[in-house]
Amino acid sequence: MKLKNILIAVNNIEAAKQFYGRVFGLIPILEAEGNIVLTEGLVLQEKCIWESELGKGCTFKNHCSELYFEERNIEEFVEKLEEYYPETEYVTVLTVCDKGQKLVRFYDLDGNLIEVRTPREAAGL
């Protein structure tokens, strides 16, 4: 068995596509029926479709999952994030961990939690 994708619900699929493209460099590889498959296996789905399929509402900022990315130059990443999205809501501002890794946690435009951390090997771990 192989995990193929991770799907997140979004309020505005075009705004989310632009966010993940600008901030993470993810590129759409398929767009169909309220879904956009991005490189790296992330799928965006319009919230109304998600709710219709499940027959239940969506709860953003539920703190039950996060998207995890690694970036060697995290300071440059944060600068880019703040340049494009100065209204970003941080959960953890840029922090240096005990063993030297750096991390930042924030919400995307829809309240999906994201963590960006420097790779372990970049911290000498």
C-alpha cells in the first residue's frame, strides 16, 4: 500500500492555490471538480464539496493535524511568507529548539496548521 495524497479543505480554492504556490512553490498538476492536486501530494478541496460528501461541517483550526515542511533557509522562508501574507497568524514564531533546529508554526488562509522546520542534518543531528 502507498499513501498517495493528503487532502485539506479550503474556503477559496483559488486563493489557497496561490498561497501554496507562492509560499511553498507547489504547482498544480491536476484541477478537476473542486479539487486541485499539487506537487508533493497535497490536494486542495473546496470546503462545500467536503461538507457535501461527508454530510458534516468543516472545523478549521481544530489542532488535530498539521502539514510539515522542511526548509534549510527558514529565515528567508519567513521573510517570503511575511512579504506575501503579512496577516499570517503564527502559533509559534521562528524559534530555535534545544538541539539547534529552527521551526515556525502558522495557519494557512483557512486555519490549517503548518509547521516548517530546518532539516535535522542542517542542525548537525
